[in-house]
Amino acid sequence: MKIFPAIDIKDKKCVRLIKGDFDNKTEYKMSPVEQAGKYKDHGFKNLHIVDLDGALTGETVNLDIIQDIVSKFDLRVEIGGGIRNIDSIQKYIDIGAEKVILGSVAIKNKNFLKEACEKFPNKIALGLDSKDGYLSVSGWKENSNRFTLDYLKEVNDYGFSRLIYTDINRDGMKQSPNFEETSKVAEISNCPIVISGGVSSIKDIKKAKTLKNIEGIIIGKAIYDEDISLSELVLELES
């Protein structure tokens, strides 16, 4: 199973948000590039990056930082945050991103998701952010009034190659992921799932490994707050 350490970029700094709230964020001293280098040095091969400035503006604000990370460390990077058009996807593909994550735009415009999957085969990841079974959009400010599983059934054959499922109620809370809901999503998804939101301990990693159709798990705040050590995580990579 792949382990994706997370880097969220805001104002060129590493930050973590609680439940996606920009007013409830923690800034960390290490720069995004330094943090990526730390992960590389420990032996990680995958990285999850969110451009929070991009999420707010709809532009590829931190493209230069992300390009620096990809070119320096040869990490397989998935990138999300405000990607709303084909041009932005192309920019990330051109700098070597392994996957580009489409979230709100894919939920608001299914045709765009389909077009992106056809134009960039094996490069598109679908990000589904869910709260109480309903999809959320626009940085979790809006509830779409659509059941997550209903939406997934509608787009399941579009050709995205990874699905990142986040339970918003768990994000940044370190209360363990919502494995029950994740399993429901994994059961019907045509592509493998990456679990996101709430990872608190190595036990969560071990639990994720027992589930079907799970490709990996994203870990953010638990690393920064040193609830999980990188050396512990590396052992899970190797087991």
C-alpha cells in the first residue's frame, strides 16, 4: 500500500487546516521543498500536494514550488487545489506530476471530468470530499446536496485512475479515517481508493491495509505533530 505524506501550501509555507477552515490553520517552519526533501530522505516515493492558494483563486499559484519538488526529488506527486481547466492540468502534467486531482469542478461539471480523463489517460484522480454522506464542494463551503455514492455511480466509467476519498468531519482531527464509509466507496469504485482525513496512528495504516480496493493513504497533521514518526511509517512501507 502506498503512503502519501501530505504537503499543503499556503503563502509559500507548509500549513495544515482543521476541517478545511482557512481561519483555523497551523503554519510550520519547514518550507514545502525542505519538507519534500525530508520525505525523500526517509525513503518515501509518493507525495500528496494541495495548493491552497490555488484552491482559493483557481490559478496554479504555486506551480514553481511544485516543479522544484518534482524535479529535485523524483517523487511521484499527486497535486490538487483549484484545478478548473484543461490548461492547468496540462501545466502540472508538463512539470511531471503523476496525477492531477479534480474535485469541485468535477462534481459541478461531469462533462469536464470526462473530457479530462479522455485527454489525459491515467493522469486524473477524482477527489471526493464527503460530509455525512453528502458531497461538499468549493473548499467545503458548499454542500452539493448529492449523495457521494450516487455521484460515483454516475461517473464510475469516465476513466479516472485514482479516487481520493476524504471524510471532512475527520480531516485534521486525528480521530482515525471513516473506514466504514471508505469501504462503501471502495466497494463500488472502478478504480483504487486513496484514504484521506483523520489518520492518527500506525494502527490506522494497518487497518487500511486490510481493506479491499485501497491503493494508499494520505497522512498530514499526524506527521507534523509527531504523532507518527517517519521511521515508523517507513517500516509500514517495507512490510
